[in-house]
Amino acid sequence: MLKYLPFIIVFALLASCQKAELQAKKNALVDSALTPINVASVNGPTTAKVNEDLYYNVSWPDSSTRYAFSSFKVSSSGNLINITLLANKRYCSNCATGNQVTSAVYRFKPLKSGIYYLKFLNADSNRSIIDTLLVK
């Protein structure tokens, strides 16, 4: 049994590398299908307590491209929270047609007191909506 141990270890390493590679390819396909959407408006609280769940209603114009909402991409630097609204580029068969406004809810939970700046970024990067949040 011990003479087969090196072969078993090499096989296990190769299998784990292939699994990681397949997951990376899957993530790349998902990311390539997503595109940023221009945010039209954001409605949410301006004051809160530490560890309180906050909800922001984020709206965007639903154009003729008919992309389906996917998720929010979030990055932060201190108390500046950058939020990008992402949609699936693939055709959305159950989306509303025409120039309607569509919305999704962004959830935020401040972990410490202070002033937070929630910056909702637009796809064209020329314009963004910044909500200021005071946490006590």
C-alpha cells in the first residue's frame, strides 16, 4: 500500500488543480456575461445604528436591450462604498419591454459608527449617485 502512496498524492493534486481550473473558467464565463447598468435613482435611509440592516431601492431605466438584473458588485475603501449594478447580457425573456423603470434592493449593514458614502456607479463612469449615511 505504501508503494502506491506517491501515485495517490500526485493523482489527488492533479484532480484538485483541474477542479480549480474548471471553477476559474466557470467564473470567467459568468463575469463575461455581466455588464454594468446606469443607475437612475437611489432611495434609502440617511441615518442608522451600528449593525442595523439597511435597504436601498436602486432604480434604472429598462431600455430595449432587456438585460436581466444579476447582482451588485461592491468594493470599499474605508467609509467609501462603491456599488455597481450588474445585469446579464443574455436576452431576458421575462423582462418588461419599453422604457420603464426597474428596481432592485441593495442591502447594507454598517459595522462601525461614522459617515459612510454609498457611491452607486454608472456604466459610463461619468456620473454616479452618492448617498451619505450617518451611523451612530
